[in-house]
Amino acid sequence: MNRQFSVRMVTEGAMLAAVFVLLALFSYYTPLGILLILAMTTPTAIMTCRHGWKAGLLSAVAAEFVLLLLLDPVFVIAGCTTFQFSGLILGLGVGKKWSPWTILAATTAATLIGIVSLIVISSTLMDYNFMGEMLKLYQEATRISLNMIEQFNFPQEQLDLIRQIPTYAEAYFGPLLPMLLTLSSAMNALLSFQILSIVMKRMHMPMESLPAFPSWRLPEYTGLFFLLSMLANSAGSYFSITWLATLAQNIFQVTNYLILIQGLAVMVWFLQKLHVSKLFGWLFLIFVIFNPYIFAGVVLLGFVDFIIDLRKIGPRSRGPGKLQKTNDSEKDNDHSKNDPPPPS
């Protein structure tokens, strides 16, 4: 390693550490923290991608030491360290040129480990009742969502069903906490990946993006896990095996949401094939998500897509470029047939 590269690495590490410190300060002191907190993995990811995990770790530790002098140590140790760890894994995957889905899975696992560590540290150092506070937030979010849904004039039976959610939340929140943490980690990993992709594109740095949403398709064993979780849940409930029923419920809920995403991808694919306007498509998707009956239908659509690839039904459509190229080649062949043979 030459001296010029070392100076460049140290300079970039110091700049990216400063960016992380600024993001942490804004997240801690301003209302924009809810939005900026999603970008806190980006500086460490960029440093790790460009110079390796050792340089990324050094920049992350430097930023942590600076924040310990400025902010609450519990927030720095528990919260900021979580984003630094996720950023390291995200940047490592991009630097090693892993596939986007592998990067997303690894970042999800890293984020989940960070969230669990955050819960343990907060409960140990601050005697913080994480379960109680999260339950209050969940119930309040449900009430706000109910107020919004009531403005769309949904049927009364659907509103009654949604009103019962806060009542049953306390009974189901504890057993389904692993599912909630897993889905939250996956969402955070996806948003962090997308933000990093935008920043890397602005910096003219290579990074493979996720495929277009209409082409998303889960592995076939996801549907198998979905069916096995249903059977295991029934067996656990029938034979009073609590741990089996709880495990099956968490797997069922995770695979249920994954299959829902696949069903939405199929719907978006068909909407694009029908040349539906984007505005109408977004409104239709919002209506589907907030309607429990259509919601179940989308899950069924996603499950059917495991059995029959719905996006391959019918003739394959050819893009304008391919069609024009084919027509041109056909014209050339016709002309070649009409042309006189070359002289011998």
C-alpha cells in the first residue's frame, strides 16, 4: 500500500465519519431524525465498499468515539452501533460484488442482530420496558390508521374488524415479536440498500441494483414453508405444544407477507402489460393493501404463482426495439429473395 493511497483512505474515512456524526446529531435533536436515520448506514457502507472492512471499521469506531462526547452514551452504544454494524455488512457485500438478494439477506441478518442487541442493552442499562413501550406505539399506530381508514368509507364489518386489533395486540404481540423484528429488519435493510444505491449512482460508483419489482419471484420453498407452518401451527395447537405453535405462527406470518409481496409483483406486472397509468396503479395498490378481503386474494395470487408462473402465461411480448429489428431483418430477407443472384 503506497502513501498516496493511505492518505486518501484516511481522508475519506474522516469525512465519512463526520457525515455519520452529523446524521446522528440531526437524528437525535431534530424531527427529521425519523427520515435521516434510514441513511445512517450509508457512510460506513461507502467506506467499507471502497477500502475494505478494516477501513470501514476504523471509520465507524472513530465516529462512535466522537459521538460519545456529544450524545447520550446509551443512544450511541445501542443505537448508532446498530447502524454501523449494518453499514459494514452492506458495504462488504457491495465491495465483494455479492448478488443484490444476498446483500439484502446479509444486511437483514445484521440489522436483526443489531436490533436484538439494542433491546438487550436498553433493558439492561436503562431498565427500559421495551415490550410495553412497543405495545403502546403499536396500539397508537393502529388507532391513527383506523382514523385514516374511516375517511375512505369502508364497510362497517371491516371497520369493526380493524377496531379489534388493539384489543388483541397485547395477547399476540409477545409471541409474534420475532416476526415483527424480522420484517422490520428486512424493511430497514431494503431501504438502506436503496439509499446506498442512489448515493453510489450519484458518485458514479458501480453497484448492482435490485431487479424491477414486477419481476420479483421468491424461491419455491417459500410456499413449502408456508404450508408446513400452517400444519405445524395446527399440530401445536391440537397437542398443546406451545413452542411449536409459536414458532409456526412466526414462520407463517413472515412467509405470508413475503408471498403477499410476490402477489403484488404479479399484479404490477399485469397492470404494466395492460398499460394502466401509474397514478391509477398506485391508487389500486393502496386500496388492495387496506382491504382485508382483496389482501387475502393477493396472497392467494402469490401462492398460485409458485405453482404456475403467471408472468409466463400467454405469448411473450416483444419490445419496440426487438420488433423493429425483427421487421427490418424480415425486410432484408425479402429484398434478398427478390435480388438477382450474384454473378458466378
